[in-house]
Amino acid sequence: MKFDYEKELQTLFPAGEARKTAERRYWVNVPPGELHDAVRTLRGKLGIVHLSTIVGEDLRDAFLNSYIFSGEVVVTICVRIDRDKPEVPSLAPVVDGAMVYEREIHDLLGIVPVGHPDLRRQILPEDWPEGVYPLRKDYVVAQGPTETEKKEEA
């Protein structure tokens, strides 16, 4: 008999809106405060231990971190993060591979992984302005000189 991951995820995460999205692909939504427990449950009860990546998104009214774990199936744990207080518990103390992904998301979106042991810049240069996050939807890309300015320089 084939193991029913969808049913098991719904049992393990009754308030977490677990659902199957494609063959061998599942999503579970959890609040930020339940992230560590969700990951421990996923690893301990289902044996899905490999963190493939963490994807951060700006939804305009909030942020969303998607923690993608793979094994026999792929399970994505989604955490909606308050835009006014962009903090989420760091997975670095629980999952070794989370450190680099969290640093990238902090650099590019400004989401703070609370409890992260080393938030040095990962992608942006050291002289990048503090509080400016290039993957946020409200980020304005600096424009080069206009045609008039180019002619004046010549």
C-alpha cells in the first residue's frame, strides 16, 4: 500500500492547511512561531530532512518564506511574515544548511532570521545602504543619466 503523505501531513498539521499541489509535491502553511516545530515534525515523523532552498517573496502586504524540503516527496513549508515586523525564527540552529539561505533573504528582502548566528552580508556589497532591499516591490532602481545629461557631459 502506498503511503498517503497528504493525509499524514493533514494529521500532523491540522491547523496548517496541508495540501497536495502536484504529484509528490505538498504545501503546508504555518505561522512563524511554529516553524521550528513544523521542521522537527517533518524531519522526525516523515524522514524528510534535506532543505533544498528557502525562497523569500514580497507579497506587498506581507512577506512569504517558503522552506522547500525534499526526500521521497517535496514538502514546502510556507510562513507568512508581517511586513511591519519582518522577522521569522532562524532555522540555522535546527538545520545546518539554512544559514546561507537566510543570509541571502536578509540581504535582498530585509527579513530578519531571529537567532541567526552570523548575519554578515552574503550577496550585497559591504557599502550597500542599510535598510535598502533590492527584491522588495517598493525598491526603486537607480536610473543612469538621461540623454540630456549625457550630451552635457560630452
